[in-house]
Amino acid sequence: MASYEHPGSPDWRGPRGQHMAGTRQEISAAGSDDDLPEPEDLGAPGSPGSHSSMTTRELQEYWQREKGGHRHVKLLFEIASARIEERKVSKFVMYQIVIIQTGSFDSHKAVLDRRYSDFERLQKSLLKAFREEIEDVAFPKKHLLGNFREEMVSERKLAFKEYLRALYAIRCVRRSREFIDFLTRPELREAFGCLRAGQYPRALDVLVRVLPLQEKLTPHCPALRVPALCALLLCHRDLERPLEAFAAGERALHCLHAREGHRYYVPLLDAMVSLAYALGKDFASLKARLDESQLRRPTSRVFSLKELIVREYLY
């Protein structure tokens, strides 16, 4: 049987192909292969391979542009502090997680509070979905005694920082529902609970804080941000801020680009038509999109945007 490394094998890629495969493995092991240009790009028009006469400065500028074009959002995790909290029937350590975007000034750093049991639930859910991928990721073990000692708390701060860093370095994990929910679901549940209770200012405050983090975590799937953006629309609308509501709706529609079958698409368009009409904006094009979508996908029962929102994050 022909070896894959033998020139006679149909899968033999030659020295250059083997080198690129090795490079991919190394980058994947380091965290991500998002920044790696495809092999065919190396000889494409405008690339250094096709412009051997480029000066050193021009080459540097080219690779800077290429790197900027391929780079995914990268986040830095810190455990800023830890505090002991005592409730009527329990005592636990609350860890404050600070998440910032690297490479540029981040005016929307996220600050989250999570306890050991939250991390533990994340670990259990990830083991079910990605056991092989995270087998080398260390998780701080639970101890029967000494969990509140200063030395133990400090040790766990460092351990959880490394734990989050290691998880984020694994592409399939950082894009997983489990990882994203760990970092955003408690805040989203709070926001949607406030919205259901009619506490719109409080809901708005939480949404404004969590949405920037959700955007950084979900560039691969913008539709995941739609419920939160629609909740933002509803809060602004019910607080009689139609301009802000319309802006939130535009962001949500952008996330649903070419996804007419999404359950939020028709209710969102319907809400946007009313807002555009009230604001004196071009509602006719929105109404045309709404009518066209309803003709393509006729249904006997269409929920309003608010009816959809109040069903989100109940559990």
C-alpha cells in the first residue's frame, strides 16, 4: 500500500504541501489557524510570491494588511479578584472575570462574576461535547477542606485564568454554545427577566453591558445576537426612544442577512415597519421585504416580536 508520504501516493503533496500541513498543525496546537493564509493564496496576484521585486517595506506592509484581514477577535481573560460571600445556607468564593479584546483599546471590557460551581458545570458540559479536545486542559479540583484559605483562593485565581485561556485557544470550544453560554447566559437571563417584569431601564443596562461581549464571542454566527438585539429594540421602544429602537433593529436585521427562514425575521421586520413609519423613514422597502417573506413562507400563526422575546432565557 502506498504511503501518504511517498511520491507515488495520490495524496502526496510534495515538500511544500507537507510544510504547510505541519505549519497548520503547529498553529492549531498553539490555539488557532484563523490567521493562516491558504496555500493557494501564496501565489495569488498581489501576493509576495507574485511580486518578487517588492521592497522590504512593501513586503512588510503587505503582510500587515494580510494579517489584519485574517485575524479573528482575540480575547484576554483575567481573574481580577476573588471574594468570599456568605448566604443564609451557603458560603462560596466569587471570582471576578475581566475580558478584554487584545490588539487595540477596548472600551467595552466585560466584567463577570462566576463561582466554582459555575466553572464546574462548564467543565462537565464541555467534557460531554469535547472530551478529546480538552483532555489536556487542567481543571482545578474540588477540596473538602481549605477552600477559603487565602493561598487556595489565590491558587484558583491563577488556575481559572489559565483554564479559560486554554479553552479559548481551542477553536471548536470557543465557538461552542457551552462556552458562550458560560460567559453570557447569566447576564442575558437577568436582562430578559427584567424585561418580562417591565423593568426596562434595568434590562437595558444589562443588555448594553453584555452585548459587546456577545459580539466578540460570536463573529462566526451573528444570528446568535438577534434575541438580545431585539430585546434592546423593545426596551428602547417601550421607553419611547424610537431612534435607538430602530438602530437596534437595523443591527439585528444585519445579523439576519439572507436568513429569511429565521424565526425572528418576520416579527422583526414587522416591528421595524412600524418604527420606520413613526419616524418618517422609508418604511415601504421594509414592508416590501415583509410581504415578500410572508408570501414565500405562509404560516397560520406569526408571533409578535415581544411574544418571542418573553420566551427567551426562561431556564
